[in-house]
Amino acid sequence: MPPVEPIESIRSAVIEVFEDLAARTDEFEAYLHPHASRIAAIANQLARTFHLGARDRFSLRIAALAHDLGELAMNRDYLHRHGTLSEDERVDLARHPLLSEREAAVAGADRGAQLLIRWHHEWWNGNGYPDGLRFEQIPLGARILRVADAYASLTDARPFRNAYSEQQAREHLIEWTGLEFDPRVVRTLLALEPFQELKGYAPEVEPTPDLNLIADELLDRVQQLGG
């Protein structure tokens, strides 16, 4: 009988498969920086804060890496277009969690990860898709993935918009807390200690010069020159 592979070795092999798929998806979605792996890191920090076990965190990591595989499979041009989507395009795009679930299953994701992928666009108030789940009907892992995905997406540039600053992204999460996002998950993300993946990609804005201070400095120099 051949030796049984250690569980960590199996998990490492699975992660390697999904990291490759995630890189292909990021490229298709035209992210300039690693996106799915960044979501996975943010989601993992949140999951640790909520004391999720190692098995649940592994499923969440796979779900983060595979959550948009359906968009890659759909291969729609409108995903790269400037401007808002038409109603038909919105309806079409809403299929992607189901397709992502299917593609993840084919690639070897466990059932827990598949369901987190299916439900990562469910809203806290029940207005999400594809199943209209609400409140605690949505598994905690899917609620974590929703917040991590939103924050990472907002703070990176897309073909149709510039990156939000970290502060703007946080304000967006607060604005939609209790509607799209679980308030506990948002509160937990806002309280996280800074780490690399929380840093956004919006260009730094030069501080606005204090014109009064400049005027005072010029006046001082004039007075000094005048003796």
C-alpha cells in the first residue's frame, strides 16, 4: 500500500493549483497588482480574529482565490469597458458566482469553499445574489469574503475607474454596513492592525500647501532683507 500523503502536502498542492488560476483571473480582469491572493490574505486575518479553525480558513483561502473564476469562464468584453453596465449585462454578470462555484469544483475545491464562492455576493440585508440569503443565513466565511473582496477591489485600479484611497474605501464600507456588509465584519476589518495587503494602490496625494504659512515665510524673508 502506498504511503498516505500528509494533509499539509495535499493542501499545498491544492493551493498551488488555485494560485495559478487566480493569477490568470487577475490578468483577465486587468488588475495591475495581485488581487485574489490579496483578498485571501485579508480574509485570513479576519477569519483569525473571528477564531475560525484551520480547516475553515483553508476553505476560505481557496474561495478567495477562486471567487471570480466564473468571470474568466464567461470571458465577457463588457468587464473591461468604461461606463455602467446595461440591465442585460448586470443579469448576465450575476451568473458568475454559480459559474465560479462550478469551475472551482472542477479544479478540486472542497464543498465548503464552493459554497463560500457561491454566496460571496449575498448581501447582509438579503438583496444580494444568487440565492437572496440574509443575515446569519449567509455563512460567516462568505460574509468575510464579501467585505475583503470589496475592500481589495476598491483600493486597486480597474479599467473603468481609479483606485479609491484607503480612507475612501473604509468610508464606503461604513456607508453600506447593515445593507451589503455584515456590521461585525466591517467593524473587525476597520480595527485590524496595518499589514501589507491592507495597503491600497491609489496614488498618494500631495498635501495642499498652507498659503497663509507661505505668505508669512515670504514676509519674514522680505523683512530680513530690508534690515
